Amino acid sequence: MRTDFDFPKKDLLGPVVFRPDFNNFEKINTTQAWSLFFTAGKEDKVLGENAEFGKFFTNLLIALGVAGCIWGTVFTHLA
């Protein structure tokens, strides 16, 4: 079996954010940011190219924060 892959070992083991071809100071979208977060910087395309995933996780985080603030306010005053 013949393969055409010839990746240097240093690029395969390290996180994607330290690879020389990553980003070059370009903006990344929210899906890429969440993908980097969930994989601890290993891969930026795990969640795919759909921007809706990034918006979903961002809105979910905001909703959890708001719900936590409301919960804390309500149950602090009841105690």
C-alpha cells in the first residue's frame, strides 16, 4: 500500500495553533474557536464549517450565565 502523506513529525504532535500554516493573524469564526476550545487546541475543524454550531454554543453559554444569575438572585432572597 502506497500513501502520499509525508508530514513532519513536529507538525503532527503539536497543537494546531502552533503550526506554521495556522491562522497568520486572520480572524477565526466562532465555530473554529469552540472547536479549538473543546479539543484543547488540537484541531480547528472538528465541528465543521457550519457557523450555526458556534452561535449555538455561544448562546448556550450566555443562557447558562443568565440562568445562574437569576437562580442565585431568587434563592438568595428566599433564604
